[in-house]
Amino acid sequence: MSGKVRVLVVGCGTMGSSHARAYHRLDGFELAGLADVAPQRRATLAAELGGPPEFDNLGEALEALKPDAVSVNTWPDTHAELTRQALRAGAHVFVEKPLAESVADAEQVVELAGKTGRKVVVGYILRHHPAWARFIEIARTLGKPLVMRMNLNQQSAGPQWLAHKRLMDSLSPIVDCGVHYVDVMCQMTRSRPVRVQAIGARLSDELKPGMYNYGQLQVVFADGSVGWYEAGWGPMMSETAYFVKDVIGPGGSVSIVKAGGDSSDIDGHTQTGSICIHHGELGQAGRWVRQDELIDTSDEPDHQQLCQREQEFFLRAIGEDLDLSEHLADAVNSLRIVLAADESVRAGRAVEL
């Protein structure tokens, strides 16, 4: 593709605004327009970014702009349909996670991307974080099987709690956030997931019937590795031990040491202070042969810089015709695991994959 990639941003909330700022700043993109059902929200962002055209919905914007690419940053229950709509219009798509509400819908999106020859990049922001990439790399050196322990509990109130309740109109926390961390586990093991078991608890009467705002999943892989992930949202959540990122193998362990902040801070969801490597080898005296290593990761990208890295990858995918088949297979696979966890919570039994 010659010239700049004209991109339309759909959804001007937290993630949509961050991605719109990235498109505005990157030389390879031209911010062609903004679409959002909330006029004031999109107008505020448009004023910040030089006044691109504004639209109420994707269909109207596609007809008027005929963009090269569409950035989908809406509520999760709309991701698959809006992505299909953009692909049918001939646009490449960046879509926030999760790709869809069901595995079948996700597979349909992947199939359509293949048929149209358009690129689809899913917003797995941790894949573009240098400290998280190092975390995964080190975990792969610990031997097999791996024991992977991760969580992200979020204490929320006011507008944040309202946003969480809206998210839970379609997905539980272990599904919406879980795809990130299950994707990390899959990268660490590169093994087939075989079984998922999960539990959940409904801690608020403000949720829609049948929804739960705390969940915990356990996944077993074919190589014997096991993973645990926990997520809870709401004003009742504890700030103690809300950020656990820890992997153990026969050779030792590696952990992300939190930099600080609180669980409602979006920068804190990806932020690391250091990586601690523990070597498990013992000498003849029964003492550790090597001391723990601490890798300083405090000089790391913030949330906005990570969004820019994501969009640089999207630009490369389009401009260099990158093969995204593995990227999309991973997106479907992580979704399959967290949806199986949701099924396990509701059915009260383990789910075979």
C-alpha cells in the first residue's frame, strides 16, 4: 500500500482514545474519522486530535470515508460483527480483545479475513511490552512442566464500576481479562491445552442475572504444565495481592515484581518494576548455587506508548504483508480456554478441550 493508511476509529472510550492518539502521532497513519454512539465523547476526542470527521456508527462512516483500516474499540459483544462489517468493506482491522463472544464467531472472523485478504490484528497489548516479552522468554528456560500463577483483581468505584458492570453485560472478568494472561501461558508452554476447571462468585446484586464478578480458572496443558488465573471487579475487591505474575519450573522461578500503584490504574495493569529470577539448583551443602537475579524494568513504556507499539505492529502487518495466521490462531485458542472456564463455572465441572 502506498501512502498513509487511512484509519477509522470506532469506539472513543479508554482504549479507542489511546489508539486514536497513536494513529494521530504515527507518520504511517492518517486518522480518517471517529465513530461513537456518544456525541460528546467523540467530539471531545476529535477536538484534541485536530477535528477529524465524526459519525454515529460504523456503517455510516464506512460509506462516507471508505477507509483503508478500521480500529474496533467498542464493547466486547460487538467486536465480531463490527470486524466482519469492516472486512466486507475491504478494510484491514485492528480489534480490541476479545475477538468475539464465542469460538464460532472468532473462527468466522478469521475465515473472512482469509477470504478478503485483509489483515486482522487483535489487541493483545502484553505482546508488545518488552518486560513481558522477557518474562515469557525466561519462563521458557525453566524446563517443563511449568506452574503459572497470575491474577489481576480490580477494585473499582464510580465510573470505573459502571464500566465494569457494562462489560459484565456480556463477559465475566475471567473471560474479558483472562485472554491476556492465558495467551501469555500459551506462549510460555507452546503446548496444547487439554482441560479447564473454574469457580466463580457473584459478589454484587447490581449485576445482571447469572453473571459473576469474581472468577478463578485452572488450565492443564498436554506437556503437564498447569496455569492458574484469578480476576475480580468491583468496590468490594481487595487491594492486597491483586497483582501476581509468577512462573515456576524444575529449574527455578521467575516473577514480575510490581512497581506500585493501585488496581484501578490502567497503567498499573501492564507496569512492572523488576523481574526476579530464582535459580533452583542446590549444591553439595544443600544451599543454592546461585543467588536470585533482579532485572530492573522500571524504564518501560506506559499505557499510551504500548498502544503506539501495537499500532506500529498493525502498520507493519499491512505494509509488509505479514503472515498473521499464528497470531489469529493464538487469539482463538486463548478465547477457547477462557470460554471453557466460563462454561466450567456455570456447569460446575471440568471442561475437556
